[in-house]
Amino acid sequence: MLHRRLWLLVSFALCAALPAAAQDNPAYQSAYDRGDQAFKEGRFDVCAEEFRQAFNIEPRGNLLYNIAFCYEKANDLASAVTFYQRFVEAVPNSPKRPAVQRHIVELQEQIADLFQEVSVTSDPTGAMVYVDEKSKGAMGSTPLTFKLLPGTYTIIGEFQGYEPARRKLELKKGGDASVDLTLVDSRQVGTVTMMITERDADVLVDNKKVGKSPLPEPLRLKRGTHEIQVTKNGFTSFKQTVEVEAGKTITVKAELSSGAEGADSAVSGGPTGGGGPLFTGPRLLPTITMGVGLLTIGGGVVTALSASKLHGQLEDKQKKGELIASQDIDTGNSRVLMTNVLWGAGGALLAGGAVWWFLAGSGGNAASGEIGFSVAPSGSALVWGSF
């Protein structure tokens, strides 16, 4: 009992010390603070979930210890063992490692009867099986049987020449489970690259969620017809049917619009022409750029007319034999210089915006275009840009 009390005191001390080490990542700090508050209120299951969210935002090894401790306080010993073990693996040089390893053994003895049997088969037979991630090592090749504690797992199967297969497993107390993995021949698979305008949008393929934007890697889909959906709260949903060909890559561009605006979409196996809306999506900024260019040219017209008027007044003075002040000459030169600058800048903005507008409609990287100008000592406008 004394050993147990000492362990909890050490655990609590570590949990209490960690908030001071938190960095200034706002999303991480917000999740961490919610977990810290839940811990103080004795809501240990909520505390564990908030700390897990903070870990997903910024994976810090010491936070795994907090998660495990909160699960233990919530009497979820299976999850506590899992996260204590992850802490040991993530922070191998921690001075707490020996004590944590001993505690893991103690907890495992308490929950030995909770382990459930998992049977895995595959087509083709002989696939290597992993649980959650490959870095933990293979469990063996199919068919095989092993034991896991109740919880949520991802069972992964790999076989040379085939696409990896993944199945989520919800292992509950008091019941064994079986998983059958079907691997698809890589020669029957095509690639779909997703370009999504909003972050943290749900991506679904054939009504099954495959992740959130931005996806870490292109989708690998079996050849044939597939329906792709992208949804996010507060935005219109995107839906597109695509035809996937084996060995080929297509690009799907999903533009999510807020409110009642419609979603724009494009599917291509290479560059395509324009045809998208002018004032929404990626063409909004280039349209604004062209508008600013036109206004700048208009300003140049105004200064040109002003300079022309002043020139006429000075010619009249010269014909009448009147003296012309040097200030009037300087004013005229300034207006001519301003006209050249405005026309040069306006032309550059108009041309750059037009190129950007067409790139936005062709599926290219519209955000990478830039345009700029500077004024030479002679008064001429120097225009530069990259697209």
C-alpha cells in the first residue's frame, strides 16, 4: 500500500509540473488547459481525452505519461498500460522509465484476464500483420492469432505487390475478434490527388471516411467508379464522381464555400482549360488584382491629363513672353513621372492578374504567382513577376 501511495504521489507531481513546460502553441495550450481543469475537477476520463487531443496537435513524449495516469485514475487500466508503454518507448532516457516499467508489470497482472484473442486472416495468405503502426514491429504473417487488451486498434496487412489493407478493430471485454484483410493487386490501382481549399474537412470515398484535409498522401483506389465527398461544418459539401484507371493519376480539386455559396470542382488527368466562376474560389484574388490594375491605370490617365493641361498652360506663358517658374516645371515633371509609374504598375498588375486568373482555372498552383514593380532613377517602371 505504501508503494502504491508513493507511486501516485510521484505521478501527481509529474502531472502538476508539466503545465509549466507547455509551449505557446495556442491550439495545444487550449487542449492542455482543458485537460488540466478536468483533472482538478476529478473528471479523469475527460482529462485523458483532452491530453490526447493536445498530443495529436503537438506530440510530446511526456504528455503520454499524463494520459496514462489519467486513465489509471479513471480505472481504465487497459488504456493506462497502453499509454505507459508508449511513454516508455517515446522517452527511453527518462529517469522515470524504470519505475514506469515496474508499474506496467503491476497493472498487467491486475488485468491479465482482460486480454482478448484476435485472429487475423488475409487474401492473399501470408501478409505481414501490424497493429496501429509498423514502427511497433510485425505480429507475424497470416493466418495468425495474438492477444490484445480491449480498446480500439488499426490492423494493418502488407504483402509485396499489393496495396496495404487497414481495418479498424473495436475489441470489447469478454469477446474475441476476427479480422479478414483483403489486399488489392497494385496493378489494379490508380492514384487520386486531392486539392482541398479548407483544412480539417472530412474526406469520404464511397461513403467511407478516409481522413481529414490535408490528406498526408494521395488516395490509392481500385480502378473503377468512385464517389468522393468533402464536408465541413459551415461550408457547402463537395461531391464528385471519378473514374479511376489502373496505373494513372488524376487530380480532384474541391473548393468549399462558406454559407450558401456553391462548391466548385474540377477533375483532371492533366492541365485543362478555364470555365470556372470569376468571383469565387481561387479566381477571386486574381480578379481583384486585375481590378486594382485597372484602377491604377485609371489613376495614370488622371495624372496624364493633369500633366497635359499644365503643359498647355506653360506653352501659353512662353508664347506671351512670360516667365515660367521652375516650380511649375518641377510639377510637370513629377506628374509625368507619376503617370509613367501608375501606367507601368497598372499594366503589370493587369497582366499578372490575367495570367494568375487562367492558372487558377487550369488546376495549377495559383497561389504561387507574384508580381511586383520598382522605379528606376530615370523614372521608368521596372516590372518583375513569377508564376
